[in-house]
Amino acid sequence: MKRDVNPHIADMSGPAALPRQSGELVFHAPWERRVFAMAVALCEQGLYTWDEFRERLIAAIAAGERRAQQDPAQRAPSYYESWLAAFERLLADKGIVGRGT
């Protein structure tokens, strides 16, 4: 069974664009696929808008790149490491999960 794809998710462009190869989403580890699916599922349940997630993703990518530029010993986070950071931030900001200390 094929699902309809939310165009806000499928058509993201710029720094938030989903990694693709030959048109297919690219995941390098099982956790990447899971965190992607969780973010999409909670959005589809109406817990937040996709634009809210996308804004945090862009901010997480930029922050990771800044940290890597400031400290050459650090590598920039991968796309899905930034995705996870943005997802965790959004869940905390919305009060869906508690903030860690």
C-alpha cells in the first residue's frame, strides 16, 4: 500500500533538503530511518506543523556547521544527527517530552 507523501516534507529544499540518491531517501543506519518516521508521524498526528520542525532543522544544521568551523577538531554533525537534535528540541519546546538536565 502506497502512502500519500506530504509535499511539505517531500519537497524540502535548501539546507533542510532530504538526502536522496536516484530520487530515493538515503539512510545510513536504522536509527536514521526511525527518527525520520517518528518526526513525520507526530507531525501527521497534529502535534506540530512541519514548518516548526523544518525551522529547527535548519537551525540545528547551521549550529553544527558553526561549531565545526570554530573547532577544527570537531566534525559537523551528519544530516540525521542534526535531524535528531531538531526533533528533540521541538519535542521539548512543545512540552511533549521533558527537558533533560
